[in-house]
Amino acid sequence: MTAKYISQSETSPNTLLPRQPNSYQRILVVEDDPLIRRLNTEVLTFSGFQVDAAEDGAAAWVAIQNENYDLIVTDNDMPNLTGVELLQSLHEARLALPVILATSTIPQDDLDRHPWLHIDATLLKPYSFHELLAAVKNVLATINRTADEFVPSSNYSVQPLTDRLSL
């Protein structure tokens, strides 16, 4: 599998493309920290997922309009468009995509003000690669996808989650 990096400078059409089911599990990693973005992308790619990465919520929105994703793993505190603002854009466009919020602070005030924003899981930074993989597998399994067929590489094992992961 390869990773595709998407920058904010890429243009997108004004209309959304129709969604088609993916024959494989495709994930969009949205993270403004280049090291975390690269590590998350590499771990997920190495584990058998098709992964794209975006540097912030604005670049993610461009990617979402142009590609089909099974899951988004996003930070919240990012320039240009935060994770919560990305969720609002998804809601306004009536796109139901599972989301894992991987952030150092939970935007509880924003979530309380907008109870219709849906987050499928939360990972608090710092989290381990095992926690990331377990969260991804759990969310994909919850949405009745083919996550049961997902087998992590022998270099990674899924460990029991700590109380930092909430579903």
C-alpha cells in the first residue's frame, strides 16, 4: 500500500463526487504536525490500509470531496480548519464518515454546543501505535465493514485499550 499526501494548495471542484464503496479500507489522516502525520500514515499503511494524509482540515476537505474514505483520523487544533470545523463541514454536506478524534485536548465546549457532531472514538495524545490500530479496527468493526478481515502486521499487535480511548 502507498500513502498519498494532500496539500492545502490543491484545488477541488465545488460539488461533491458521488460516493462509491471501497473494496479496501481507506483512511484519511488529518494532522498538522508533520512527524505525527508521517508516523500515523506509515503505521496504518504498514498495517494494510490505503492511507492519504492531509496537513490540516482545509486540505482534508479537498481530499474528502475528491476521494472515498472509510474513516477519518483527525487532530482538532489545526490551522485553517480545525477538526471540529471539519466535522461541521461533513455534517452540512450530509456526509456520514466515521471519525476518530486524535488530539491533545477534547473540544468539549464545541461538542456540547453542537451535539449533532458525531465522533466515533477519541484518542488522547500521546497515544501508542497499538491504541491507534485498535481504535481504527474497533470503529471499522462497529460500522459493519470488513474490519474482521483486518490482520495487523506481525510487527504490531493490538493491545487492550487504556481508558484514554472512548467509543
